[in-house]
Amino acid sequence: MKSLFLSLLLVSILCMNSFSEVRGRKWKGEGTTQNLESIFIGRCYDYIRIVNPAVGEKNCSELWEAFRNAFINKDPCNILPKDYELFIKLAFHTIPANKSLFWENNQLLVKSFTSGARRYMSLSDTLFGFVVDFLIWCGQTNSAGLDYESCPTMEECENNAVDSFWRMASITYAQHSSGVIHVLLNGSAEGGAYPVKGFFADYEIPNLQKDKISKIVIWVVDDIQGPDRDSCGKNTVKILEDRLKTLGYDVTCTDNYKPVVFLLCVDYPDDSNCILSSSAPPAQRRPISSDRGGSWNKLMFVSLLGFLFRSASEY
């Protein structure tokens, strides 16, 4: 009787595994973001009504269908960048000259610095990047549904829905960037500020249009309490500078660009790297230190940000 029970249990487990495989293979990555369609359409209207109404009217429901059809009902490991071409075409709008900002290893800082395309327009500040930024999605083979349980990672397959989208978006963004191009790198990043294999290196630099670009400005900024692993003219930044110069671009590089540093200092007002000194004569000069309170330092940084960012926007 006991052996019969164990046999039935084993059969049940095998049947459950088979059923799971029929429903779709399970992956190591997180599943599709819950309420993906609602978030997508809501962000779309937020962008065209509030964030950047200059892009004009867009049919947000049509954009969702074009986006969804790029990966739905397909093998989650066989989604190609070209599958998103229709969505990118429908969502595309002009990227202002001198406002493009490329980056590596500092996504949250870039989000703060661009201020929703008010100062600069990074890829995630375009409509096609804005609607899916920080989201996850994937479909299932021979199914019209989304997979909310798991999605493939880059390690599992290169041609997954999310990475293929960002490749197509990066290519499009680079092709339509013009004027002065800005690049913000993290000088404290492990492995170097400029990954020699990454989205900027592999998909954006090769698609820059040299005849549209007057200069490339690189900013290498260390984390406030992080190590100084990379700088202008050294290590991976030198590799980037040499590559761009070889391609014929006019390149400048600045370490710890002040407007970005001051933005970081809002969260670290008492750090030694964030202490401000007055321009008074030496006998009267003294740092604004923690004796006067962290709130005072923070107020000083916030009051300076407007001026510094206005100057940065004019650069």
C-alpha cells in the first residue's frame, strides 16, 4: 500500500512538472511588472500632458499595442531589437540639440540631474524610454498573456524582451542626438567608469552621427563617500577618450563636475567633500561646518543648485 502511494505521488509530481513546462519555462529573473499596461499608458499621458507636452499628441493605446506586439506570443529568448521598430517609430520625437546625456553606472543620479528633461534629455527622458523605465516585461511562447512569474535574464539569453528593447532605444537615441553631447560616468564604479562592453560602448557610440555633433563633453564624478577609481586621462576613461578622438570627435573631460557634485551633496551636507568655503580674506575665512548644523549646509547647497544648473544647461 505504501509503495502504491509513493508511486502515485511520483506520477503526480511528474504531471505537475509537465504542466508547468507546457505553461512556459520558468526563468531566473523577476516576472513582468504588475499592472504593466496601466503603468505604461498612465506614463504616456503623463509625458505628453505634463512632462514634455512639446512632443504633441500621441495615441497612448496605440503605443501600448505596438509595444506589446513586439514580444507577446513569442519565445522570450528570441525577441530582437527590430521587433520594437514600430513602437519606436510611433513614440519618436525630436531630441533637442545640446541636450543629450549618455551615462554608465549612475542611473538614479542621471534621473535627478536631468530633472525630467528640463536640464538635459537622457534616453529615459524620451517618451519611448520614459514609459518603460525601471519596468520588467516578457511574454510566453504560444500564449497571448504576460509572464508575471519570471522573465529571462541577460545571463540566460541575450535576446530577451527587456534588453532587446533598450538596444533598439539606445541606437535610436544615439542616431538622433546632436550638437554638444554629454557623457556622465561614475568614477567610483568597480571595473572602471567606462565599461568597454556595455550599452554606451556597443550601441550608442557606433550610432552617433559625426556630422551632427560639435563636441563630446565627458564628466567623471565620484560617489561622495566612494573611492576614486577612475579619472580623466586615466584607466577606462582614457580608453574612451582615445576611442572618441580616433573617431574624429572633439573631446573634453572634467573630473567631479561641480553641478553634479553639489547635487550629490544634498544628501551628504556634512561630508568633507561637501564643505563650502567663503571668498572672504584668509583671516575671516572659515568653512561652513557641522557647528552650524547640517540643515544649514543643505540649505546652502539647495540655494546654489538653481544657479549651478542654469549654468550647466548653458554649457
